[in-house]
Amino acid sequence: MKRLFPVTALIALIAAQLATAGEIWVTNEKDDTISVIDVATLEVVRTIATGERPRGITFSRDYARAYVCASDSDAVQVIDTETGEILHDLPSGEDPEQFVLHPDDRHLWIANEDDAITTVVDTETRRVVAQIDVGIEPEGMAVSPDGKIVITTSETTNMAHWIDTATHGIIANTLVDARPRDAQFSPDGAELWVSSEIGGTVTVFDTATQAETAKIRFAITGVHDDRIQPVGIKFTPDGKTVFVALGPSNHVAVIDAESREVTDYILVGRRVWHMAFSPDKSSLFTTNGVSGDVTVIDVAARKAVRTIKVGRFPWGAATRP
């Protein structure tokens, strides 16, 4: 006789799966809010108020706190992820745009666009540890997996600045194409990839030598070159594939990390900025500023499968398991 799965147990199993599906937190520049998307239902389940013009967002290691760059409030805000309450502001310098949390789970490295500095803040003491002079209009931030190097990209100086996290000194300045916006280390830390919005390229560097090893260009049928503006970069966990958001071209490029070849372009919403993977890495969520929505991409199929309406001018995205 076939045993039936108890209804109560089935309900509990489904509830557990939904509870562990995770969330995507999206900052909305014009609404001063965060839209929280449930990964299981692909619906916005919460809207959290923030300071003015939220952009960069990341989480503490235990995901109990969200850090948000409230750019026009000149603050990094710390939010309780369960209640959505703003716990306090951290000193950040003027106009914080992007940042990275060091692997020590304590120090935030923040790009201050108006001040041409990178600010290091201790999240426990809430004090500024260091301020490092970099190029004009710093924006992109990245930290190596071993925590030894932080990168700041400067949009007007067209450089990636390599900073020693132990000494807070700059160890190298490398030129890239016009208006670098984002930087990401490969999962093994061997390479640094930097996107150049106006240059229309992604430059790849050898981390050990800071030498340029490749430059990737893009071409989309029916899209003029000046609309192909690379911004956000995301590696798959195995480091084999790289996704690049191409701004007003309304596409995401798929790149083979080894060959440097663009293997596909995926049509998404208007003015794609940044991206975040679902916790299981099966889906990629893109923030589309002008259309005010998020596109969900099936990573294996390389296809857009859903559009989710969020606030006005969504910009940053981060994953909470």
C-alpha cells in the first residue's frame, strides 16, 4: 500500500522552502526606498524607507544588518534586516556611492565621489579609520578574496587605484578606458575586471602584477555603440562566466572568462545598472533604472523570464539568503 505524505508535513516542507529561498534587496534612487523581493514568489514583499538617494548596498556576514549608501544624505545607513529599522548612520564622507565590506566583516571601504577619497569606517566603533586620496569621482569598489587589496575606480581620472589594506597606501594606479564604473575580482582573486562606461569596454588585470591582460569590447545588432555602456559585473561562483550590465543598451553580456569571448546578449529592462544572484545562483536579478523594474534571468538558459516592478530608478542590488 502506498504511503501518503502527511499534509501537515507537506505544508511544513513547502513553508521551509519558501522561508529559505532568500531575498533580493534593491535600492531605488528616486524613491529613497529599498524594495525587498522574495526569490520564491518573485514579488516585492517589503518596502523600506532610507535616506536620500540610496545606491550601494551590502550585508554583514550574518545578514542581520544591511549597509546602504544614502548618497545625498552623506551617510552609510545601517538597517536591521528583520525589522527594516534604520539603526544608525556611519560617517562616510561626502556622497558615498559604492562600497565593499572587508572579509573581516568589520571595515567598510567607501568611495566618496565628491571628495576624491576612499574612506575606511570601522562599523563597530563607528569611527573613520582612514581617508585615502584617490582620483577624481571615485565610484567602483572591490576587495580581493584574501582581503589584502582594495580597488577604487575613479570615473574622471580613468584609473583603478590598488590599495594595500594593511597600510592604507596606494600600491599601483592603472589606466582604464573612459569613466570606470565597477570593479570585481575573480573568485580565486587572480584577476581584476573593470568596466568603463563611456569607453564601452571591460579591462582585465593580473592581480599579482597589476598588468593589463585583456580588453573586452561589445557589439549588439541594432544597438549603436554609444549606447553600450558597461557598468555592473558579476562572476558565477566557479569563475567561468561573467555577466556585464550594459546600461542604456538594455542588455546584459555573457562572457566566457577564459577565452574572453562574449557568448550571448540578454535583453532586459531599460538602463540596466547592477545585478545580484539568487542564493542558489540559478537566477540573476538586474536593476533597470529607467524602466523602474528588475529583470529575472535564468542563468542556465541565458534567458530573461520575469519582470518585477519596483521603485523609481532602481540602482543597487544585494542578496540575502
